[in-house]
Amino acid sequence: MQSHSQYYLRGEVKDENGQGIYNAKIFLSSKGTIPFYTGSSGAFGIPLSTPTDSIIFMADGYETIKTLTDARKYNTYTLKFASANALVAKHKLYSLVPQNADDVTETYYNQGETYTNLIENDFTFAEKYPETGFALNINRASYSNIRRFLNNNMTVPPDAVRIEEMLNYFDFADKANTDRDNFSCATQLTQSPWDVGKRLLFIKFKAPYINVDTAPPTNLVFLVDVSGSMENPNRLPLLKDAFKMLVNNLRDKDTIAMVIYGGIVGTYLQPISCKYKDSINRSIDKLEASGETPGEAAIRTAYALAERMYKKEANNRIILATDGDFNVGQTTDKELEDLVVTHRNSGIYLTCLGVGMGNYKDSKLEILAKKGNGNFAYIDNIYEAEKVLISEFSKTMYAVANDASVNVYFNPYYVKRYRLIGFDNRKELLENSVAELEGGEVGSGHSLMAVFEIEPVDAMYDSIMRNNPDVNIAQLQLHYKVPQSDQQVVKNFSVPNNFEDFNTCDSSIRFATSVIMFGGLLKQSELWENLNWEDIIKIARNSAMENDFSQKEFVALVGKAKIIYEPYRKKKKKEQE
């Protein structure tokens, strides 16, 4: 019997100053698309079956290099610092799905509001592209922003509709799951209500829990926009009430500081223990709106303050609260993105709270949160503030996973085509970016859902194959980093062919489907032409939990949208005829 030699590739990755680069991503030709990472000193070790291989190194802020490597010797690689232009070119994707070349989109402006230009994911042939992926995050701003438009009897900008964030807004956790210490995953395959020839694959992740009572101290820097645009009741006054609620919920061992910007930028409140809640709340009460919006200088000041307060064992976070209307200094989405990405690996998280209407800059806050290794919510009323900062406090404030993403490997023997619903990419990134995922932050105990629309191969319609749970139609690979640690975690999950008729599926699956359909109709694209309001309302009413306020509110919101949208839909159909 012939034996095969086993080699071990060892080396280190340094910058131009000779410093080791932590968490540089490594791809080897023989290992496919699964990445490896350097340790805290920049060193790495990878087993190989051949003495030589093609290797690629990638790291934020550095130029990518591709070369040959030799496992028979120790290798040292130097990555050059990327120029500002190169940094922009390396901005990452939210999902790895091939796009149609003729996809187009338009910038949306409504009374000064701006939203990221998105390209919807379309169907992809599994035989040609069996592997795809998406980033995990706990952003849920899209849903409350949609609610704001509809409650004001307005149509919603299509690019404001991010279906993955709409799903994130609700808790679809598997109630039978009792593992609080590890990521869990449950999948369900069912029929698509809008296309009898398609299936829906639901993937539900549940994040580990942190016990907030015994958790390490929290160091928070409130970065508050007090410019003139913030004077309306649904902006600074709303945020003042929200921050006071948060302060009252913090522990004595937690610390607060505050930076404000409006005409000038300054540290309004030096770091103070939350033991002195009354004093902190009096300072919050005194905030007033006036002046311009020097957001760039404010962000730099907040990070400098957070770095002085930083403790490795603590939960270190900046909470930026604004309508996003930056008008002094670096103000474009890309300039602000490059500013925040330099702090991505600092151990300081960034939570963005958006407020207001008319000049609300959703695009800026979405990018800042994603690049700042944080999360993003839109606060349209005091009840939403309570949901984000109090009832979901641990989900918002305590990260259990960084740079989290999922790779999906479809089995072409069972899956003909697939479409990832939501996780749409920015148009300019599809044109300029390398094919690399932008992982997200996941909070304590958060439930996350991703959904694929699938066209099975013909054999899957056979009665035997249709209900054969021994068949795996896909494999999942969850990647994330443990916060405040060099540890890179990879977890594998199988996706069985556990098809169940839609009408008998768990109510959480049916309700999630109504949320997807709702987002699809608001998108108003050709991908969702088979949808109608009556079907959504019927599914939502039959699946909403009686004791769940958010789900019952959703049913009412769909009814309101139907009244707003039906005249537009009929007019558009008549024009097409």
C-alpha cells in the first residue's frame, strides 16, 4: 500500500514595519474556498498533502498578494499598506451570489433622505455555482423605518426594504432549543406560497447567551448629534428619553461618557460610574439642538475617548445617535466608511441609532454600523427605543461573535437553482469588489433567519424523494471569531430534506414567510410579481402569535400598506397594458 507524504506549511505574515498581522485571511488552492487565519503574532501553520501550493493573503488595510508557497521551508510574507484608493476597492460583500450583468438601480432621494443602492439576488444554477454565502448581523433598522413611512401614509423607498433586517426584527428562535452556550441551527424545507414549483429553505441560527448580571463591566460612549436638524420631537427629545431609560438599566460597575456635536465637537460628559445615574440623567436633560453637523470630527473624538476608557475584559462600545445628516468634514458614505474601518479591530464596537425623517441618511448609518463591527437600529418611537435598549439590551450591547458569516454548499444532485432572499449587495461593490464576505457582529441570544428560494431538480418532485430526511440537500459552515480573543470558530451543519407542507409548518415559518412576501411587495420588482396583499394578510393573520405584540402590529401594518399601495399597483398595471 502506497502512503502519501504529509507536509506542514509554516510561516508568518508581517506589514512593512515588520509587525505581525493578526487575522490575515489565507486561501490555498488545494483547500478550495475555506479560509485559514494568522494568529496574534502573524504566524500560521496549515497541513498540506503536497510540498507546494498556490496561496493568497488578504487583510483589511493591506494589498492582496498571490504567490506560490513551499511547505518544506519556513515562509515569511510582507503585505504592503493599501492606499486610500485600494481600501475602497477592497470593500466587501454582504452575500456571495453571482449577479446578472444587466441589473440596474437608481439613487433614491426623498426630501433629503438617502438609501444605499441595492441589487436584488436572482436565481443561480447550483451546478455552476454550488457555493454561496451571507454575512450574519443583528441589524433590524429596516423594519421600523418601513413602519414610519406607512404610519405617515407614504410609500416606502424600495432600497429602504432590506428583507433580512425585517426578519431580524422578530424572534424566530426554536423554543425547543435549550443549549444556551453554543450556536445552534435548525432548518426547514417547505413549499413557496407564491410559486408551487419552488421550495423555501429556512435557516434559523440561535446565538449563545451572556448572563448580563455577571457579565464584565460595560464602557459606553454616547456620541450624540445635537445639531440644528435634531430639534424635532422625534429626534433629540426622543433620544434623550431613550438614553435615560438605558442609563437606569445599567449597573454601578458600568461607565458612561458622552461626546456631542452640533456646531462644535466636544466631550460633554467625562467617564462616570453608572452609580451616579441621577447626575448622568441631569446632563442628558440639558442637551439642546443647534449648529452644523461635523460628524467626521465627532467620530474621531468618540473613538479617542473610547480608547482611553478601553479595558480588554470589558464591553467597550460607542453608541452613535443621529439622523445621519453629516455636513462638515468628510461626509460621503465612502469617506465615513474608510474612517470607521480603521477602528474595526480595536475591540470597540459601534452601535448606530437612527432617528428622524425628511433628511434621514439611512445609507450612512448602515455603512458605519457594518464597518464599525457593530449594529444598527432605527428608533421611530419610545416603544422602539425600549425594545432596542431595554428588552433586547443584551442582543444590542453584548457581542458573542465577530466577523460572523455562513457558507452554503448546495448539492446540485437535488438543487437545480437557488435564490438568497435579502442580503442584497450595494451596486458599486458588485462592480468593484473582490468576492469576499463582510462578516457581522452577533449579539447575545439573538435569533437570525436566512431564507433561500429553491428550484429542485425534477427527481425531487417524486413522492419518495420529496420526504426523504436521510438526504442532505446542502451543507452549512458557520464562521466567526470569539470577541476579545484570537480564536476562530468553524461549525458545520447539515441541511436535511425535511420537506413539510406549508399549511402544517410551524407558525414561525409561516409568519416569517408573510414578512418575506411583505418585503417583496414593497420592493416592487419583477422578482415578486406573483405576490398579492390578500395572501400576505391571510398568512400573517393565521400565523401571528396572539401574545406577541410585534407580530400583531405587523398584521395591522400590512393592512395599512394594502390601502396605500393598491392604487399605485393598479395604476402601474394599467400603464403596462
